[in-house]
Amino acid sequence: MLVARSIALFLAAAVLEIGGAWFVWQGVREHRGWLWIGLGVAALGAYGFVATLQPDAAFGRILAAYGGVFVAGSLAWGMALDGYRPDRFDVLGALICLLGVAVIMYAPRTPCT
């Protein structure tokens, strides 16, 4: 149950952070205006909040693992919204990152004594 919650929170954080950055990008680089920038800033703020809801209390572990989710999510976002087509090295790199997420977050640990 905790793993499913953690994964859902990582996915929500990725949508908010990547989406927020994309909205800012669209507002500035594609000249869509301040409304887009404002939506991006709001989404980025919400991302910061969602990241705190992870069941694990170790900030460094959460942010390190989230980095892998961000990498894979960014490629997926680019495919879905910008027509980006990753090559095999993009895909391999994203899979390696997601493997890292699994090791960092969900590997069995013994308590330190």
C-alpha cells in the first residue's frame, strides 16, 4: 500500500513539475503570455507541496529518487505534447533512471543499529 501511494505521489509530482515548467516554457518561449506563465508557477508550487507527502521522511532520498521519475516523465511529456520521439538511448537512460528509483526507494532495508 505504501509503495502504491509513493508511486502515485511521484507521478503527481512529475505532472505538476514537468507541466509547470512546460507552461512557463510555452508562456515565454512560445509567446503565449502571462496566463500560461502563471499557471506554470502555480503548478510548480503545487509540485513542491506534493513532494512533501511521500511516506518516507528522508528529503535527500525522496528528491534523489524523484530525479529518475523526472527524467522518464520529461521524455514521456515531450512525446505526448511536443511530438518528441526518443531514440533508443533516451529510452535506455530513462529505464536506468527508473531502476535507480526502485533501488533507492523500494529496496528492502535493515534498520541501522
